[in-house]
Amino acid sequence: MDEWVIWIVLAVVLGVAEIFTLTTALGLLGSAALLTAVGAALGLPIPLQFILFTLSSAAGLLVVRPIAMRHIRQPQLQRFGVEALVGKPAYVISEVTGREGRVRIGGEEWSARAYDETLVIPTGATVDVIEIEGATALVYPRE
């Protein structure tokens, strides 16, 4: 069997293993094996094939993998839905108590309750949205 076939088989095995592990390491080793298969098909002697495999594997694992892992592990930068309303300012349009009230958050009218149930927040006050509970904003006055 030709050497390049062995390298192709190794590349396929590593590629399939990468699908199951999702570590990028096995995929990079598979790419190095594929590159080495090309070298073998072009007639590189076996010692040079091993050197090519070693150098391309090292380059992939030391240079490409850290960059790929940085992009994979990025935290979610934006919050969506009601989660995005937490921390936003709101304008009180109907007095807010521990039981009821109305606020305007970014152009939308919401039912609201005071986060501290002992507070009474007058109409016209600016508050911060502390939490969203169902369809009700729990708010706290700004100081």
C-alpha cells in the first residue's frame, strides 16, 4: 500500500474522531495528515513525511488551536428578551407600590411593583428595572 493512502486513512479517522470530541485538536492533526498525504503523493521520502507531519501538527496545535478556542469560548455579549430589560431605566406613569403600578420601559408600558414592598414610588419618578417576574417589572427608585 502506498504511504499516501495510509496518511489519508489517518486523516479520515482523526476527522471522524474530531466530530465526536469537538476539541479542534484531532481535526488539526487530521489536517496535518492530509497535508502529509499530499506530500507523500508528490514523492517525498518517508523521513520527510514525518517531519512534514510533525511541523504541520505543531503549527496547528500551537498557533491555530488557541485562536479557534478563543472564538469558541466567547461569552454571550448581548442579552435578549426580558433579560435585556434588567438594569434599564424606566419612567413611572402610575404610582408604583409593593402591589401595583405602571412604568414605561423603552417605549413600552409594563405593569410594575416596587422591589422593596415598603416603598411608594410617585408618578414621574425614574426607576431602575431590577427583575422581570412574568409580565411585571420589579423596580427600584434611582437616587
